[in-house]
Amino acid sequence: PTAILCISAHWYTSGTFVTTNETQRTIHDFGGFPDELYAQRYDTPGAPELAEELIEKTGVTGATDWGLDHGAWSVLKPMFPDGDIPVFQLSIDFKKKPEFHYEMGRELGYLRSKGVLIVGSGNVVHNLRLARWDGGDAFEWAEEFGEYARRNLNERNDTPLIDYHHAGQSADLSVPTNEHYLPLLYALGASAGRSEIEIFNDDFDMGSIAMMSAIIR
């Protein structure tokens, strides 16, 4: 890709902001983990011109020098370990409804024609309060909502994914707060009208976190 735009579950703001840094800094926004994680660096070039273009062309509120949080660098570093591709990050407005985030994704879609890879980084199922910290099989409700998401992704049926709460209790338990789910809606919006979806990872961790990953071409 010519550049990478990442929408991470770990940048949750009032308003929608984009990073305009010339060089991104690595943010270690977590606690209680092994020292090896804090030693990780992913100080990539930024993409300030593309970021400023987003402010002009879309509903992005403004610019900031946030950097790359672990929702961004922990995914991108294994994909592009050299760190030589410009990266910029978009925040998630916690005050907005799911429809807003899907439509914001649609506004971002033009970046694809510029060779920009759009990455939504989160989890379809993310409930740490009910996590099995010693491991174990996925909860029944987690598998049920995972199947709901998988089926609608494969059928390229975006509306039920936007209205995910209609899935009932499995959605309530799988998405107790929606910051980890919303990055999916940005990816769907940015790829609206395209049907080629490949789910390449469908595992669960700790019973209540779905690591489902997909490529939308």
C-alpha cells in the first residue's frame, strides 16, 4: 500500500480526529503486561497530507498528534515489520450511533483508489469481564454472535451488522461496549459495493474474545 489508515478500538474520543504527525510515535496504552511488550516500537512515517485531505473532504473533526496505540501497531508491525509505510490513525467518536460509523467509513472509501490500505482493528466479540483467563472453549453466546457476524459478512449483508443489537442477548454479551466492534463498520463502509470477503482467522481467545479477521477486496 501507498499508506495505511488504521481505525483502532483504543482511540475513543468526543469527535472524530486524525493524526497529522510527520513521524508516528509508539503508544504503550496498557498495564500489567510483560516487559517485552513495552520494548516494542513502531515509529513509522506519518501521512500528514492524506490526513489533512480527510479533514477537508470528510466529516473528520480535526487533527492531533496522538500517534499509534497498541490497537494499531500490534496489528501492523507483524504485517509490515520494516515500518517504512506511512501510517495515520482515525479515532472513533463515542457519542455516535453505529450508522454514523458506517457512513464515515463510506466517506473514507475514496482512499482505496489512492492505494491506501484501510484497517479496522478491534474484536467482533470482546467481553473481558466474562473472560476465561485460564483458557477454555468459547461461550455459547460468543459462538452464536460470531456465527451471526460470519454469516452476514460472507453474504455481504451490511445492515444486520450495523444493527447488531437486533441479534439479542448474544449481541449484548458479545458487545457490552462497542468500541471494539465499531472498527468493523468502518471497513464495511469503506468497501461498500464490494462482495469479495475472505475470513482468514476465526479463533476465540479466553472464551469471550473473537479474533475473527477478514480481507475485503
